[in-house]
Amino acid sequence: MYNYYVFVHIFERLSLTELANRAGVAKSYISSVERDIQFNPSLQFLQKVSSVLAISVEQLINEKEKEDDSKDIDREWLELAKEAMNSGVSKEQFRQFLEFPKWQQSTK
């Protein structure tokens, strides 16, 4: 679950502490789930966290399954995304930036 949670914390602007406070669960427990130390979180925990993230428990579980099947997100990419967010770049501006190389290629 680690990469999924990191992605959520960055793009939803929720720190681990904020997520724990809003969900009413221990920050250390979320951390242990993220780091795959706790392999079998309770349904109650999953419901609380998914509620704060505004997704279903099924989506939370499916994200874990998808993550297991895919490559881990490179930490440098995560840091770069976090830096962009902290510098005030909006999601829309970031999407536009990603389209620029495609536009450049199409004009050659």
C-alpha cells in the first residue's frame, strides 16, 4: 500500500498525521500498513481510511493489488511531484506541462 498512500498524501495534500486524525486511527498503524509491516488491516481501519480519502474499501484494496502487479513508483518522481505541488503548480498546470512534449513532437 505504500506507494498508493504516498501518492494520495501528495496529491490530496494530506499528511500522514492529517489522515490519521481525520480517520481516527493511529498514525503509527497507518505507517505500518504503508510499509507492509501490518499485512492484514481490519475492515474497520480500511473503512475509516477510505472514507477520508473519499474512495471505497474495494478501491483501496484493488489499488493494493494493482500496485503488486506494477513497478514501484520511483521515489525521485514522487519527490519531483511533491516539489511541484509545494511550489504552487496546480494539477492542471502540471497536465499542460506533460502535454507540451507531445505537442512539440507533433509540430516536427
